[in-house]
Amino acid sequence: MRFDRDGLVYVCDRSNSRFQIFRRDGGFVKEIFVSAAPPGAGTVYDLDFSPDQKFVYVADGANQKVWILQRDQMQVVGSFGERGPGAGQFATSLHDLTVDSRGNVYTGEAATGGRVQKFALKR
């Protein structure tokens, strides 16, 4: 769960491959489906915002990818990562994601992946 600068609450719903947005009073605003899930898996494990909140980064633990959405449109504008054991890949379960004040993205893998990776923002 994350709060944006407008006071909206973003809640990941992994089982249903979406995140939902609510007002602080609990009122529903919208739901966002980022990508299709393989059978028996969900996609939206975690999310965070770029420092300027122009973008939402979504950790997709089923497809082993980080999706980048333009926040005002909720449209996918890019992605990075893929399934695999190497640097920049996600071995088993991309699970957690956070963004620092400089825009660097940190990911955490669960299960046998068991590692943290930093993706530096290139300007």
C-alpha cells in the first residue's frame, strides 16, 4: 500500500493481477490491470512512485518484470527485467520494490532468488 501526493491510496491485489486506487475515506477510485498473468499466478506484487510522482513502478512477480506507468494516464510507458538468474533479471519471484529520492529502483526477490538489486536511473 502506498499514498500518492494527492492523498490517494494504492493497494496491490496480487491474486487478481491489479492494483486499486482509493480515497483516504475508503471510496473506490479505479482499478488498474498492468499485464496478463500466467495460469495460477498473480502479477501486481508491489509498487512505488518516482520522486516526482510522474511514474508508478510495478513489481510483476509472475512475469518477472518491472512495469513503468505514467501516473496521470495509468498507461504503460516501459518495463525492465526478465526471468533469469543474472544481473538485471529476476530468478524466481520479484516480490518487493521501492524507489529512493534519486529515482533509483530497488527490487527484492523472494524464495530461491533471495537477493536485492539496484537499478540506477539514467538521465
